[in-house]
Amino acid sequence: MITVGDFGMDVATVAAGVTTALVPALPFLVKAGEQSMETLGEKIGEGMAETAKALWRKLWPAVKANPTATAVVEDVAAAPEDEDARAALRRQIKKLLEADSSLLAGLAQVLEAANPQHYQAANFGDGSIAQGSRTVAAGKGGLAIGRDLHGGVNIGRKE
């Protein structure tokens, strides 16, 4: 599995994130006129519009070079509510990312910048705190297991 960035974003995660961010914007991005860009910000909000534009600037050259991806983008732009078209877009983006690790890194960077993860926690007394993706924690006298467990477990208590 190819992962990128501090949060271990893999191809599927980046493809899903890019698809989610682009779908509402594609009708405007495909038109690409200045008036269309202004309307985009009004329709989906300035923050989302800026993220979509940043993703599109990085993704468009790869889409343009791939006739299948271009056709799928046009389908989604014509019918953004069509779940099948959205799934096809996600699949095409995933294929493009699997073929180009620098594109994967660039899109992951845009997604991470758009969705920064900040953590703050306080722990008083006995307990534990786990934050972020793929974390596991257990409190005092507990047992934390990050994957499958088979068989019995003895954590020091007498029965």
C-alpha cells in the first residue's frame, strides 16, 4: 500500500477525498470561465471552492491525458448527483494516483492542508488518551489490542 503524509493517506483515501471535494465543483470547474469560478464560491463556499480549485489544478493534466478519465469527469459534471458516475470518478482518480506517486503526494498535501487535524487532551488520574488515526488505548488495568485476538488473555488477576 502506498501511503503519503503524516496521516498515512493511502491511494483509496486520497481518491475518496478528492472525489468528495470535486463533485460539487465539477460543473463549474469544467466550464472554467471566470464567471463560473465566482459562482462556484457562492454555491459551495469560498473555502471549499479554493480546495476544489487547488485539487483540480493538480489533477486536470492527468485527467486531460486520459480519455476515459476525461469522459468520466464530463459525466459527473453533467450529473453530480449520479452515484454511479461518482463511483466511476473515484475509480478513475484511484487509477491515476496508482500510476503517479507525485500526483498522489500533491493531492494528499492539498487535502491535509484543507482538513488540518488538531488534537488537544487532558488526563487527570488513572486513564489513557488516544488520538489520531489508527490509535488504540486502554485505561488502568486494561488491555489494548490493535488487531484480532484469539484465545484467552490473563492480565494478572487471580480468579
